[in-house]
Amino acid sequence: MTLPITSIGLLDPDQVKSAIGAAVLAPSTHNTQPWRFRCTHAGLELHADPDRALPVADADRRELLLSCGAALFNLRTAIAALGAHPATTLFPRRDDPALLAVVRPFAARRPDGRLVQLADAIPRRHTNRTPFEADAIPASVVARLRHAAEVEQAWLPRLSGQQLEGLRELVHKGHHAQLADPAFLAEWQQWTGRAPDSRDGVPENAAGSMPSNNGGWVLRDFGSRDRGRPDDSEPLVVVIGSFDDTKADRLRAGQAMQRVLLTATAAGLDASFISQPVEVPPIRAELRRLLGGGLWPQIVLRLGRGTPVPWTPRRSLADVLMEPSPLGA
Ligand SMILES: Cc1cc2nc3c(=O)[nH]c(=O)nc-3n(C[C@H](O)[C@H](O)[C@H](O)COP(=O)(O)O)c2cc1C
């Protein structure tokens, strides 16, 4: 089968294919993979796929934009690793809100070394839901994570003990609000508990062994069959926030999230997501107040050192590539 992949700027079709192959390794809520790509002579386009939205867990499609932002960050990183500069425009066409970004691989005098360093981490990053060791993460690594968020115009605030305690409570509240919502549960069942070779949704083997205590942080149970020892988990929990909450801010926050995740992977850390408090709007508003009111919380991450987990499969490239536009744009 011939894929609709062409050369773009400096990149030949094989390089374009490998860059899209890296993009689809991004995380996405329930592994929905809500993205599509199109090759045009002007650049590589990233489109949202509205058919893969989650109307209950993500009614305003905020997390869809985070997921697509993560794919965009992988794309930029892979293009930089191929020796080109990924010149990126967000929402390039007012009349087409599903067209999220266009990336043009330009000649680079010197590729962005910091991006290139993260490319190796793309296939090594997996959501790791296993118990984490109790060792504290060194301050120098936390500083790198904070810097990774800032470079992408987001923010990873220092949380006081009181704020962490408040966040822990909001995670509980969000979790129980979702479990009490039949519409949430129906959507959840549609996308989880899949066979290990399912190309989308969360496979049952991704559940791993759940931490039994996890420092009091309640996690979603994807059907894990066993529990870790009590008190064996001591995750670092961080919030990534943006300064505003427009669609472009959310797409930037997704890039920041992925930059933080790849920086963590490169530093030998594992990570998973705690998105219950940002998926329930009134609880997200409470979290915003808890953070001082200046930031829009976009995602909560749990970081530490777990045990290896299997990779979660992706759809084939044929499924995510769009045919060239009839206008040849
Ligand atoms: C915005 C967002 C929210 C997510 N929320 C959760 C969550 O609350 N709990 C969880 O275990 N995984 C969560 N995930 C992780 C996805 O389930 C995971 O990315 C997907 O199954 C693909 O697996 P991978 O990350 O190992 O490649 C989230 C991912 C994204 C991008």
C-alpha cells in the first residue's frame, strides 16, 4: 500500500515517515490517538481527529489538544534529530480550527542540541503505573523538569506541603466524581481493558501492578490484578500549568507536558498521569485557586522509578495519514 507521504523541504519521504512515526508515539488520553497528518509542499500538517474525542471525560477537548501537543513536540524533536529546524506555526488557518499546526523542516545552521538529545527518549517513554521507589528525585533533575516546561511557555510550580495536601484531596474528589458518573464509566469501558495487541485504547496489560499506597495519591485502576507493597511508593507529583487557557495555550501545554516527560525519561525516571482533578471542571477550578489563581492547571504527573512496563500499541501510519488536499494546498 502506498502511503500519502512526500518529501517536505529538506526531508525525503523516508525521513518524513520516520518523523510521523515518532509523533504517534506520544501519549493520549485513553490512547485515543486523536491526530492525523498531511504532507503538503508547504509543510507537515497536524490535524485534530474529532472522531476520537472523549465527550464525557474531555467535553471541551482540552486533553485532545494536550495529546496533539505531545505529538507535535515529538514531531519537532524528530525533525531536529534529522538535522533540520522544525519551524512551527500553531493554528495557521482561521477557517480550519482542526488544523492545529504546520511544521516546516527548514535548513538549520546548527540543529537544536537540546531537542536532539530528547529524540532517543521518544520510543523509551511509556506511561508507568507501577509502584515507584521511595528515593527522592534529586533537586537538579527537578530543576531540569521545571526548565523543560518553561522552554515550552508553560509552568511547573513549586508546591508547598499544604498545596500538595490540597491536591491529594482534589484527586480523591475528582476520582470519586468520575466513578459516580455512569456516562464517564460507559466511555471508560469503551476505551479500556482492550486486548494486548489492540491498536488503540488502553490494553489490560498496561495496568501493571498498582501501588497499594502511592503516598495517598489515588490512581485510576485499569484492571490491575495485584497490588504493590504498602508504603513502597513515594512519587514526585507535579502540575503543569499555562498562563491562559486558549486553544493555543492548551496545544503549547501539551508540548510542555511531552518535553517534561521526555526529559524525565532521559534522566532515568518513569511517569504516569493523574488527570482526575483536571477533567472535572469544578475541581479544576478549585485546583486553579489552590495554585494561587494565576495558572490554568493542565495536567498532573506522577514521577519516580518504577518497574518496566510493556509498550501500548499504536494505529498504523495508514490510519493517521490524510490524502493530499484536492486544492493542493
Ligand atoms: C492528557 C492525558 C491524560 C491522561 N490521563 C491518564 C490518567 O489519568 N491515568 C492514567 O493512568 N493514564 C493517563 N494517561 C495516559 C494514557 O492512558 C497513555 O498515554 C496511553 O494509554 C498510551 O500509552 P503510553 O503513554 O504508554 O504510550 C493520560 C494521557 C494524556 C495525554
